Amino acid sequence: MKLKKDITIYDIALKLDISSATVSRALKDHPSINKNTRKRIQEVAKELGYRHNNFASNLRKQKTNTIGVIVHELNSNFITSVLAGIEKVTTQAGYDIIIAHSSESSKKEIANAMNLFHKRVDGLIASLAFETKNLDHFKPFEDKNIPVIFFDRVEEKGESTKVIIDNYKCGYVATQHLIEQGCKRIVLLTSSLKRNVYAERHRGYSDALFDAGINYHKEYVLIDDLSEQHAIEAAHTILKMKPLPDAMFVTNDFIAAVCMQELKRNGIKVPEDIAIVGFNNDAISKIVDPQLTTIDYPGIDMGEIAARNLISHLQGLSNIKLTNTVVVRSELIIRGSSLKNKN
């Protein structure tokens, strides 16, 4: 079937026997065009099915009013909340967003970056995959002065602009809380220490133990991909430990909840036998029994801050290169899963 061609301002001008310039100005409600003429032109435009070509117009202005977003996964409450924050700010500012996800693959992340670059996005917000080793694939953006802001998963030693929480402090505070509950055999269940978020939480955990005079045991640090299956396997690994650990710090609420349920199914009492602290303050932390002590990680705030800084830069109101790192607030929320010491 032959597709109908798009109606242009020239088609409207031909029908009304007027200049295309007059049609163009009328469709923009320009005051130089008589009110009645404007109304007539807009009526004919609607009758013919005219659609304004924002893409062509923006290309002429060397902008697309589009922000690219690269995330490492989509199946995450945290990422969903970050995207909600980004979308709220970009919509208010009149920008569209294009979302791509890497599925934790650096190869896919590189392809996503190039795809968004060729789609001529005005700016980019990105969170790095587990496998990403450097930021070379973001250099084309830098070369074209296209601003890039990284969030959550970042290269902390790089000069790029980033929005993060203090992961070291969070790891320290979570572990310190368990120590204050009288715990000394504390398991850390986390993911790849190649990524800043997990490396820093691990460093906080390690330092909290050291400061409390508790030995660090390598076998208490369980590193995996934070999947449901590995959470169940981690629970069974813990059950085999002698003596049994008396606490767990898990760097993801869903995994903490899965692990807790598996431990309980095997006769472990939480927090009496094993106290548990999670991370993110996801909805599941309030559903499990007992409710999960966790670190509040305000994803929506992180998304809003990243988007606001990027758009402010695009509008010439600020320069993101002058603010290398933005640290978003975070705090420990104490609930029943960690309270061995009821006082």
C-alpha cells in the first residue's frame, strides 16, 4: 500500500494561494500575521493533517531537545525511581528522553553510546555496566561538547561529572549498626568490587570492622551477581559456616529479602540468630517480616539532580564541568531485622 506523503507548509500555501513564509509564521502564532488569517491557516493545516516536523526544525537549530539515558539494567526499583526523577525534570523542561540499557555488558554499553551519539542527543546521563573498564566510548560526546553526567555506577577517579551517594559512609554505618547490636561475625553479601558502588561499600564494611577491633574474614565476603538464585545459594553457604555468622550486610534489599526468607525456612530466627541490613530502601523492605533495616538510597532525587544539572548546563545557566561530584543524601533506616539489642 502506498503511504501518503507528509503535508508540508507548501501544500497549505498552495491551497490558500499565499506564501509559505506567511503559513510558517501563522503556524507559530506570530503577531505579524492577521488574527483571522492565522485562524484560517491553522484550520486548513488541521484539515489537511499537517504535523510540525520538530526533528527537522531542531536539526536546523543544531539541537534535538532529546536526552539520552544509559542504565545497566531495567529490572530494578532503584533504576525505575531514577528514571522517574529524570523524566519528571526533562518533561518540565520540554525535553524527550531515549532510554537504553546495557544488561551489564560493556559491549552493549558501547553500542548504546554510539547509537545515542548518532541520534544527536543534546546530552547524556549514564550508569556504567559491571564489565565497563574505561570511558573511551564517551569521548565522541566530549569531542562534540555534548555534556555527559554519570550516576550511581561511575568511574570515581575520572574527571567526569557524577551524581553519587557516599557509598563508603553507607557501608561503614550499616556495619557499625550491626556491631552496636553485639554482632561480631558479619557476612557481607555484595557484587563485583570492580564497580565503585560495591567497592566503596566493601571498604566501609572493612574499616568499620577494623575500628571495632574485629578481624576481617575473607570467607565472610560473598561476591556474586545479586540474582535471586545466588541469594538462595548464599543463604545455604551461610548455613554451612561454623560458627554460624550472627549478622549479614547485603548491598541490595531484594537479595536481602530472598536470603532472609531462605534462612527462616531453614530454622534461622531473624534477628535473634542472624541480624540483617539491606540497601536501597525498596518497597520489599517494608513487606518482609521482620521489616528490613536498610540504607535509604533516594533514586528519584538522584535522577532529578542529574537531569536538572544537565539541562541547566544545556540552557547556559551553569557549567557541569565546574561541579565534578554531587553527593546525594542517604541514611540508615532501622527496622526489626537488625535489632538484636531491643534497647
